[in-house]
Amino acid sequence: MRQEDLWRLAWRSLTRRPVRTLLTALGLTVAVASMTVFLSLGEGLRQAFRSELESVGPDVQVSRSALSLGLLPSPTLPPGTAAALLRLAPELGIARVTPVAISLRQSLDPAQSAVFYGLPADQGVQALFAGVRAARGRLLVPSDRDRAVAVLGARSARNLGLGVGDELWLSRRASARVVGILAPQNSLTDTFTFLPLGTVQRAFGAGDRLSLVAVKLRRPEEAQRVAGLLSRRLGLEASTRSDVLRFVERLLGSSDAAGLGLSLVSLLVGGLTVVNTVTMGVVERTREFGTLRALGARPAFLRALVLTESLLLALLGGGAGVLLGLVGAWGVNLYTQNLAGIDAAAVTPRLAGLSVGVSLLLGLLAGLLPARAAGRLTVSGALRRP
């Protein structure tokens, strides 16, 4: 029998019980869709971070804490670090040194969370985030040094409900006047609030301490070598953009593993429904299989037929699961675009292929026992059954 005839026969067998087939495929669809949505979060965040780090940020970032403790470290760096880097500038080809102090405000309502990013007013926001421009008001200028003024990202301004001239409360005792709101860029800067360095240090009791020092090199291709020299000479953590990307990859890899683990429960349930449906089909067609054996069908043909039915169910559930996962990722992106201006989920061709592949593997495993049972039927034993 030709392969297409086998698939056609398997399809006819499944459509004999359309409700059962539909419910089985639906269960597998939900399982595959949940896995697709979980893993799409990792794919989307990879793309977002890669895009951000390739276009903005320093060539080398010097901090006291390792990347594993966070991408936005708290102010623990000695104040003399920036001066030490300036002294090394002629030797290492350092073009600019930008001290940064960061404070995070976390809230149960994500829209009320904030990232306060303090940097020298005389360098301005463009020192680290090229291409930003003010949609309303202005950016930081040298005369803003030590003044309580703030420039809000577009999403941050909308989430906090603030405009130019409004008062932004940094803490219970400190506030700043909003002097500018950035034009939307669909990037992480949309969620930041930029202030003069001294303003952040005073508002959050950091003293003269820094979170990190951003280093711009005359020759960016030497970033890895310079980072190694800085780590040895200063005894601090010096990371390049590629180091940050590798850390993000490891972090998201762990997240993917956790998401896949959570999805295994629903995948297991979906696989059991396939086993149940195919097994019931074998039991209901025992006399039919006996007749086929009597007409000359070999046990291998019956095993292949049952496995094909199982794979067909898995293909239907997997394909529909990917489509449902696309809808779920779209819903996630609607939320994250509204909150932070980024697409946090992405169903890539690789992820879609993985989802369908897992579904087919599940279908194959689910069909092994029913196929074995069908292949062991004898003509006399099958025809004697009622």
C-alpha cells in the first residue's frame, strides 16, 4: 500500500468519531500552545536585548558586582573609580568615562515601577543612549548639574501620568521637576527616568557611590582586551556588550528550561488523551482488523496504520497549538508594548518547528502501545470478539 493511501485510511478512521478526535486534538493544542507561549517569551526577550545592546550602551561597563547579581546594580562602587579610569584613558584608548547611579522603584503594579538613571548632566542622556530626542520639553543640559530635574521616557511618563512641569516624587523626601519627555523609541529607554547624577545620589542616600561606570573606547573592537586589563588593575568587574549578551542568554536559557518543565504537565495530559483515543479506536475495530488479517494484511501494516493515526492527531494538535501560541504571543506583546514599549514574545520559525516536533514525538510515543496491541491480534481471536 502506498504511503498516501495509509494516511487517507488513517484519516477516515479518525473521522468516524469526530467529537472524540476533536476533543483529543484540542487537548494537545492547548498543551502545545502553552509550551509555545512560554518559550516565545525567551525568544522575544533575546531579540529585544540583542537589539538594545547592539545600538546603545557602553563598550565596557565597570561595576563592583558581577552580572549575575543584576544588569542594573545598586550604588556600591567607590566614587574614585571614574577618576581612576580617566587616569588610564591615554594608555587604554578610553574616549569617554560616564559615571552612573541607578535606583529601582518596585511596585505590585508594574506600571508604577520605575528605573531612576542618574548620569552627568554635562554629558547628557546621549552619552549612553544615542538617538534619543525630546518630544516635549528638553533633555538634560550642563546647567542641570545638581538640580532636581528629570527627563522621562515616553512609557514612564504615561504610566506615571506626568507631563512637563509636573513634580515627580523619587522618594518620601525627595522630588524632581519634569523638564522633558522623550519621543517613543520602542526600546527600554521608554521606561527609564533620567536625572542628574548628584540628584539620584542624594535622593536615595547613595553618597558619592556609583552603580557603574560606562566606558566608551576609541577602538570598540578592543573592548574585550581593555575589559580584562581593567578587571586586573582595578579589582572590579569589567564587562563588554558580548559579556552582557552571554549572561542574558544563560539567564533566558534557564527561563526556557523552567517554562518547558511547566509545560511538561500539560504535554503529558495531552499525550495521555492521544493514547486513550487511539487505544479505544483499536478496541472498537478489533473485528475489522481481524478481517484485514484474514484478507492478507500483515501485522506490520496494522502497526503502521495505528501509528499513522497517532501521528496525524499529533500533527493536527501541534499545528493548531502553534497557531494558538501565535495568538497568545500577540496578546503578551500587546501588554508589554503598552507597559514597556517592547515585544517580549516572539514565535520564531525555530520555535514553531520545535513545537510541532515535540507534538509529533509525543504522538509517536503515545501510539506505540496501541500499535503493538493491534499488531499482536490474531485472525481467530479478533473475529471471535463481539
